Amino acid sequence: MAFLLSATGRRVVAAVGAVLLLLGAYAYVDHKGYQRAAVAYQARIDKLVGDYKDAEIAEIERQDAANSAAKAREAIAIEAMRDANSKLETRIKELADEAAKDPDAGKPVLGAPSVRRINEVR
């Protein structure tokens, strides 16, 4: 206790107090700066997340539109194939009927009408 009442003791206590005061001021200022930076960066992060959400929604809409267009083209192509298949089946039936009526149907070689019917199917 005597040391603290001496001139040297008072200087040591004053120096320690000054150092503690400076450390407290630094900690306060640094904490406030950290808080400002945290708020600023959180705002940037929130903006990026929002931009990514908007981009995700736009990409999903683009994919849906592309898929719908592809399905429409596919439906048109399937209908065209069905029409072509129906015409081919009709023509094959006509050729089969024609072959059944061919007087040369039982011969071991093909005649000109038989070759013509085969070529039509190809």
C-alpha cells in the first residue's frame, strides 16, 4: 500500500490506467467498425442471394418454356409419323390385295407387277 502512495506508485497506477483506457477505447472503436462492416457485408450478401434467387426463377422459367416448345414440336412430329404410318399401312394393304389377285402369284419367280409392289413398300 505504501508503494501505491509513493510518487512512483502513482505513476505506475496512472500508466496502467492510461494503458487500460487506451485498450478500452481501441476495443470500443474496433467493435463499432466491425459492426458497420458486418452490416455492410450482410447487405451485400443479401443482395447476392436475392440476385441468385431471381436468376434461378428466370432459369426455371426458361427451361419450362424450352421444354414446352420441345414437347409441342415432338407432338407435331409424332402426328406426322402417325399419318405417314397410316398411309403406308393402307398402301401395304392395297398391295397385298393386289398381290392376292395377281394371276402369277403361285409361280416360283417374280413377275414385273410383283417387283413393282415390292419396290413400292421399300
